[in-house]
Amino acid sequence: MASIKYTKLNRRGYEVVLPTAVYNEIKDNGYNVSLVLNSKKEASTVQITKNNKYCGTLKEAMGVNGFKNGNPCDFRKSNLICED
């Protein structure tokens, strides 16, 4: 069983962890990863943008319903809740 490699990004003071394959696909297609903070300055959602225009959330793009540890910046496979 192959292990998944992860890329860690620092966005607005938070660490965003993505599978390296997902990160490479985002970058190869000219998209950027950004982080939205809520009114309490806590991480709220990870967004995908292109040319400074909103394209969607990474959660939507990956088909994720939630995060086991509640951290919206942790896209490790073991942390994702997905519908089959």
C-alpha cells in the first residue's frame, strides 16, 4: 500500500495540509490556495482562486463532507469525512 505524501502550506498563520498530488494539480492548472478566517480570526475554509477570483472551496472540490478533528485546514486522508 503506497503512502500518501502531503504538502504543508502556511496561510494567514495557519498550516494547511494537502495531499501533494492535489496541491500539484491545483498549481499546474494555475490556481491558488487561500484561507478564510471567521470573525474570531479562526480558520474557516480553504478556498481555490484563479487570477484573484473565487472558484470554490477545496472541501467542495474534493467531495469532503467534514473533518474528523474539526480542523478545516487538515486534508489528510485519515481526517476526511466523505460520502460514498
